[in-house]
Amino acid sequence: MYILDTIAAIATPPGMGGVGIIRISGEQALALGAKLFTPKGKAAFSPGRMYYGDFTDQKGKHIDTGLFVWFKSPRSFTGEDIVEFHCHGGIVVLQTMLRALLDQGIRHAEPGEFSKRAFLNGRIDLAQAESISDLISASSDKAAEIARSHFRGRLSAAIEEIREQVISVLAWIEAEIDYPEAELDSFGRDKAAATLAQQITVLEGLQSTYQEGKIYRDGVVTVILGSPNVGKSSLLNILTGEERAIVTDIPGTTRDVLEVPVTIRGIPLRLADTAGIRESGDLIEKIGIERARKLAAQADLILLILDTSRPLSEEDQLLLENVSRDNVIVVLNKTDLPAVIDVEEISAKGFLHVRQISALQEQGIEALKDDIENMFISGKFSPDATFISNQRHYQALVTAAGLLHQVAANWDALPLDLLALDLRQAWQTLGEITGSVWTENLLDSIFQRFCLGK
């Protein structure tokens, strides 16, 4: 339930920084916020202007010196009066300031409550609200681009256009039901059927972008796997562009899982260098090997590295036998040395993706990056395509398309009133994407995943 009270929260990440922001929203934001601020100069506040002065608690004890700004309703993010305190970014300063606000009766905001109020006050729709969270957590330029596109309303516009077309078909059906004897030539049966088929095509087109959109949004869990001393850590360092893993000639140097975020061709990879798979009597190394096996079982992509200059070991054979052929790139490293293993030998084992590299000389790395891109990005979408990256949106599209397919399949077989039920359900389901149709449970499930200051 939307309670018309005044809320506050720290809007910047915890930790130390040059500037920390506290956000206040509600009818009492200006009155209560101003009690804790003394400007150095003009006392009357104007909307949208920043004022420099001192922050104090209710007893007049000085907390910090900084900036005060007021955004007047309805021209603010939430549509309510908003006040922001721009203080120094230490956690002690911010927590002290927040306690002073709460002592005045202001309520601590729930996760995502500022965005939720913006939605309920009509400042943004539900897809735009979710894009804010996506933009904050974006781990690649493409993920940020998709989030910005959604925030600008491109996805919402596409969904609302489909809903308008669906409702036009529904309107024709209901008119036919209510006035069966009338001649309605403005929207005939054939035209209604054609419109329905067109919207199914549009929905399926949006659905088809989901796999790539999800990759840009959530990234690819990638595991570098191999027996000891084949060059796993060397490859990780090359892909990340820095010395993140220790590289030596001593087997067993990596004894645990080292995870590093990296972006390749715009694709965010959650890259994990693992302990070399072998039989080991070292307890710590054995734990690392077991973690490597578990992580590999959950990975979206495995880079299985072999030393091309030596025959396949028992550990190599075991790895080749137990990994999937679908999500593995076999990387034949050390091509700067005389080769004992060749591409044909590995391809004969059913592997579709085999790449030769030299981590030492950094040869074949760009081709390996091409392989990774080609495995996950189809290249069939134009740069300005509207991507679906949110599972909730995707599921709504699947449900709506299924309902429209059902209507199309029964177009000449079922009574119009039964067709109308499925059409209306599809229309409502699509409305849940933008928030044209919503429930309290739906809002709670979405906004509870947001950070406190949003």
C-alpha cells in the first residue's frame, strides 16, 4: 500500500567517498529537511538551486558542511517534494545525518521505494523503473545501452502499440457480439485476423532478442579449466589485461577459484580461473579442485585448455570425456612449441569449437574472442533493435503470444465470446510489463530487489 508519508535513505553506495547523498521524499521533505540545514547566505529556498551551509542535528550539534537542494512536486523524480543533502561521503557522517532525519519522524525508505513512488505518481512506467536498476548494475556498455533504451521508453512504446492493436481486435469482437445484425465495415473479420497474425509476429520478434539481451544484462559464467601448468592463469591475465593470477612453472600454483569480471566484444564474462584438475594429496588444493568441478558444471562457457606440446594426460582425457560439447571451446595452448596435439584430433572427439593460441606470445587471442562472441551473439539484430533482457518481461511475452496463437488457431472454431477471453488476458498480461496492469504483489516483487536509495 502507498502511504503518503515522508521517507529518507542514503542514496550513495556504502563506504568512503568525496560526496555522499541523502534523499528525502514526501510532503514534509522541505519542512523537515530545512530544520537540519543552515544556509550561509540567503535563507529562502528556491526549487532546483543548491545552497551551501551547515548540517546539524535537532540539538544544534554540527554534523557536516555541504549542499542542500530542493525539487518541488511534481517536477521531481518521485513526483513529490524531494530534498537532497550532499555531504562528505564517510559512512559515519551519512549515518549520523540519516539518524537526525529519522528522529524527526521521517521513515526509513524501503528498497526501491523512491522508484516505486515515481511509478505510482505517473513519473515513469514499470519497465522504465526496472531499467533504472539495470542501468545501475550494468556490467558492459551494451547492457547500459539496453537499460537506457528501456528508460527512454522504447520497450514501453513497443508493448503499448501491441496492446492497442490487440484491443482493436477485441473491440471488433465485442461489437460483433453486441450487434450481430449490424454491418461493421470499419474492421472486418479478415482485417481482425490479419492484425492478430501481425501482432504474433511482433511478439515473437521481441522474444527472439531475449537470449542475447540476457547475456548482455547478466553476463556469461565462464570457467577456465584444465590440468596443471597448461596456461590457465596466463590466459586469464591476457583476457583481463592485467596480472590477476600468479603464473609459474610449478604445478598447483592456483589452489582455489579466482573470479574476475571481464568484457569481451561487449559481452560481460564472469571469468573464473580454477585449480588444475589432477589427483592431489594437498588438502587445500583438493578443495580447490572440487570447487572447480562444481563451477564447471554450472558454467555457461568452459575454456578447456590443453598443452599442445605434450601428449594428452589422464587428466586431459578425463576432462575431454566429461565436459559438454555445446558450451566448450577447447583451447590448444603453447603453439610456439612443437605440436603433439592437433585440431583434427580434438575435433574428432566431437568438439565443435577448437582454437589454437600461444598465451606466451599472445597469438590467436583475437580469434578466441571472436569464437566467444559467435557462440553467444547471433549478429542478426540491428544495432537499434529493442532487446528484451528481463526474465519477467520475456515470460509475459511468451504468455501473451501463446494466448494470441490460441485465438488464431480457434478463430473459426470457437464462439467470439471465448476468443475475447483469451484476447483480454493477453492484453492484460502485456500491461504487466509497463505497469498499465499491476498488483501490489507484483510491485513488491520488483522493487524489493532495488537498492535503498532508489
